[in-house]
Amino acid sequence: MKAFLKISIGAHTPDLHSGLRIAVGHLMVDEKNIEGSFMGTPNVSRQRKKVLSELLNDVVKHGVRHPDQRVDLLVLPEVSVPHRWATFITQWAKDHQVGVICGLEHRIDARNRALNELLAALPFRGKNGLKECAPMRRLKKHYSPEEEFQLTNNRLSVPPLRARGDYQLFQWRGASFAVYNCYELASLEDRCLFKGMVDFIVCSEFNKDVNYFSNILESAARDLHCYVVQVNSAQFGDSRVVSPSKTEKLNPLRIKGGDNQTFLTMRLPLQQLRTHQLKGYGLQKDSKKYKPTPPNFDPVEIEKRIRLGRRPRS
């Protein structure tokens, strides 16, 4: 059995248990910036930070203009943010109480190893009502062959597998999810690790092979019976939300094409999903919303997710 860490954040205020609004970021990751980062000259210019700040500000403005569509979680592509800006992202998430999942550019350690990390900055209200944020980083488990090729041919190395971090099961304000870093999702064992345990999974990508990953995403949504949120760099496209539904309702949100930086939002109705999962096949098969759950889908795990919505006794 593969190991993972269970991380509980904001359990005393499970306000996202019934559902949460995801923002899928549509921005271009420049390959020159990726190379500059692992070669020791990251682009941390004011202009680049201004562009990122404009996207973050637009997310906030969207919530002000449309209070019923306020974003709870913003997802950005792999290697899209300089690792030096992790503190900036965390502070923004805390101030605006909007979670951010993003890929950090490679950081080179003292052993000349290129560390590809995901950042999950998950805000919550402390028991005293003050704004808080938990920044969680995780080292990529599986580097792609192309990524390893680029790094090793630039006289760098990747960390040995035993040194890479465990996957994380987040229980955040009543919602349960896991995050994958691009090529990790290609591992059948790894993507089945959280079967029955999650309402959704997130995959942050810098991925040219969108056709290959398209099949993986659709299989994952049905095999895990959860929503799948994929966010890729804009030049490759196919950022989307996949639902464990019939083919005509499989992709309720999808972005492809265009060169302008923007985002699209969608509410994930998590309570509806869990209610469906608890039903027997006889009722599930007639649903117009979701496909039936797969074999060996443990109702005990569904009930554990449902209990996340109950405020703990003081």
C-alpha cells in the first residue's frame, strides 16, 4: 500500500462541505522561464509579477461583482510561479481567503538536484475568527522522461525516488481532495490511491501530450468517481473539469485556445456527488447527473467524507 499524509485544515469551519467554486487559470508558461529557473537565473521581474498579480486581482474582482460566484480555489499550471514567490502567493491566499494550487519553478538544492514542487496554499479562519493560511509543499513523485532529459543534459539531477514526498490527502474546510503534479497522474497505482476518499482531484500540468492525458482524465473521473480538475499551460490547452458523468456531460468546463490570460469558474456540487454515491446501483443507474459508482467503492469512505461537514463539538 502506498503511503500518503492526511492533512486536516479548517475542520472547525466546514463551509466548503456542500460545494466549492473552482477557478481554472488560463495562462501561458514560458519555456524560457522554466529553463532560466533551473539554470539559476529565474525571471522574477516586476513585469512578470505584475502579470500574475493582474490575474489574482481579477479573481477577487469577480467575487466582488458576483458575490454568489466567489472563487474558493484557484488552480494554476505546473512550473508557473517562481519558487521565490511562494510567500507572496500564500499571503494573497490568506488575505483574500481564496486557496491557490500552483506549480513552482525548479529550485536547485545544495546537491545540484532540481526540485519540482507543488504549492497548495489553503486559507481558513482560525478559532478566533482571524484569517489564516496553511502553505503545503510537495516534491514531485514522478518526473517525466522529457523533464529528466532536459535536467540531466544541463548537468543537473533529480532527487532519488525514496527522497520524494508522500502524496497528500487534504481535508480542507469540509472538502476532501488530492493533488497531482502532471506526470504523476500517468501512474495507475498512484491515481487509484484515493479511491472513495476524495470529492475531487487536481492535476497541475505543463503537458504537451494532451491526447494521452485526455484518456487518463476521463478514466480517473469514472474509476475514482470524483471530479477531476486539470490545469495545463495555455499553449497546450485542454484545461478542464471532468465529471463522473455520461459522455455528453463529461466536460462541464473546458478551455482551449486563445492567448489572453484569464480564468473560468465552476461550482463543484460535492454534497450532490456524495448523496449519489451512497445510493445502490438500482437508483444510481437512472441518475441524469452521474454514472454509477465502480465495483468495490467503499461506502465507509463516503461516510467519512460526509462526517467532515459536521462541526466538531467545542
